[in-house]
Amino acid sequence: MGTLKKTALLAAAICALGVAAAPQASADYLVASYGTNQVLRYGNDGAYKGVFAGDTANVTHPTAMARDASGNVYVACYVTQITSYIVRLNPKGEYLANVGTGDYGWIGGLIFDNAGNLYISDTNAYWVNRLTPGGTQTVLNSGTETSPSPGGMAFDSQGRLYLACSTSGGKILRWNADGSFDKKVLDNPNLLDVDIVNLDENTQAIRAVRDDGETVGFYLGWDIDGNWTGGPYVQTQSAPTWVNSMLHVDANNVFIVGNNGIFKYTQTDQGWSGTLFAAPSPGVLSQPYGMVWAPDEVGSANALNYQGKLADSAGNPVADGPKTLTFAFFAVETGGSAVWTSDPLTVNTKGGLFTTTIPAVPATAFNSKDVWLEVTVNGETLSPRTYVSSVPFAMKALKAF
């Protein structure tokens, strides 16, 4: 393999997964089962693992979910068009409190930003609410643009918020990181959910799902500014019917949720291929809506997503294939002893690029004002260390409403 050096790292290369979730290989998934008034847990292989939360946790007709930096799960619950509410559950699914107000309409999406603010799209009221950790709620200003039936939301690496709007006049709107309205990014009918994916270390792209009726749904793709790229363009062909939402594992794997089940789509050399992940089951899963990643039952919520690129001494990407990585956190830029060191992790590089998750990182790794990350690849320590500072603040802050 030759001498390794780290040549590039994404701007958002390391982040707390409670805010920007990237599922681990051993991840579980929580599914909002609207028809059974429950949130259900499924393994990475689609195996049903039981009820995460139900009526004892004040869950009624769940429509959307999000996880905060502490691993708490927020569930939007529908009652009527003017009396929906949001509950906060602990990582075990136990009820903690209601948050926000109790007078939302149909809540089409929930998402947290890196400051711990919760964004709530109110489909019936045609607006997006921002709820601060202190409990202050405001409506985002969208200038002269309307937001018909706002649904799913996503953030890009610049902290800009994207909102999918449904109906025949569907569109995607974008706000800047400071909360000011940016622009309408694109027009497209019946968009229910939007996400931002990393195509490589420098490029992000928009992905969205569209529902055109019981038997027709689409998975669509644009560049980050809404220019059509020709793909992905996937017609779901009733798999699922009545598309509701999506959840990305990465740019090549996505879950699409609909009334007749959850389907996982994977990009292959022959195009996109869909397989059934979880089917409806009487009294268990009925009308699934939102879906979020969650640590497996024996895992840790303190996980960090890491993306990087490896090259040899000549600057060429290393050969594709498995590499063994170890991550160590330091309070000093050079020398000293590691505050915490991970177990060895295996990644597969392609063109030098890789993505992995550093699991079970203790909050004490960020007790120092300044923190540096050192990476060892196949026994060779890369230099210099990467300055982390307060990026994984979400693990440190552990704020709750």
C-alpha cells in the first residue's frame, strides 16, 4: 500500500450522530406505525425487535420522528388537524414530556440542527416552526414563497435547511444557517421528503421522494442548488404504495416508506434495486410513516460519523479494499497521551474514500477546550492530527427541552 497520508477530509467529516445520523452496520431502526399507535424497533436485517413506545408513552398515530444529541426520541402524534402534539421519549422509549405546543396540524417532519433547535413542519398550517432548547417557538419566514403542505426536512454541510412541499404545486425551499430565507430551490409536484447526500468529499446533492398516487412513487435527484442531474430517477412501481418518507443510509442505499411496507433501495451496476425490508403485520405494523436510525439495543448513542480520503506518498488514492483504522483523541496537538482510543475498525476504501462510524465515544473525550483526532491506518499513524475543537458538541451539551 505504501506510505499513507491523509489528503482530504469533508468539511463535516466528524459529527455527533444524534444530530446528523448515519446508520452503523449494526444499527436498529425505529418506525412510526400510524395504524397501531406505536413506534416499533427493527434490526438492520429487517427483523422485528418489538415495541419501542406505545400508549403508555403517550404515543398516538405517530407521523414523524427525530433524535436529539442525547439519544432522546421525539415523536409527532396526530389527533385532529388542530390538536396534534410532540412527545419526548428517552433512549429506552419511556415517556419524558410533551414539547412545544399541542395545537399543531399534521406534522410532516421533525429535525434538529447543530444548535439543538427542533424544526417542526406543520402541514395543515403551511409553515415551519423552530423550537429552541429553551422552549421559544417561532415560525420561519419564507419571504414571498408559500410552503404548501410542508413535509420532510434536511440540512446540508453549510447548515442550510431544506424543506419538501407537497401538493401539485410542490417545491423545495431553502433557509440559510442564520435562519434567513434563501430561495426556492426547485419546483416538483407532490414532494413528501428531502435529504442531502454526500457524493464525495466535496460534493453534496439533493434527494427527494414523490408520491403520485397509490401505485406510483418516485425517488429523484438534483445537485445541491436544484439543477436536475438526470438521476437518480426511480419509479417505485408500488414498492411501496402511497409513499410517505425516506431515510438514507448513504448515497447508494435508501429506505422508502409507504403504506404497504418499507423498501430498501440499493444502487448497483444494473441500476437501483428495491427489496422489502419490513411488511405490514396485523396489530403490529400498519401505515408506517417516519423512520429514524437508532443505536442497537446493546450499542452506544455516543457515535461519531467520520469520512475521509487516503492517498499514498505520491498523492494517489490507495488501492480499493479493506483497511484497519484506529481513532484516538488528544488534548494536545503533538505528543501527550490519548484521552480515549477506539477499538480497531475495518473500512473499505473506493478511490481512497471511506465512511465509517466511531462507536461508543465517551463524552469525557471532549472535556478539554481543544481536542485533536489521530488516525492510525494498518498500523501507521497519520500526521498531523485533525483539530476537532467543539464540533461534536452535541455529545457534550446533552441539552433537553
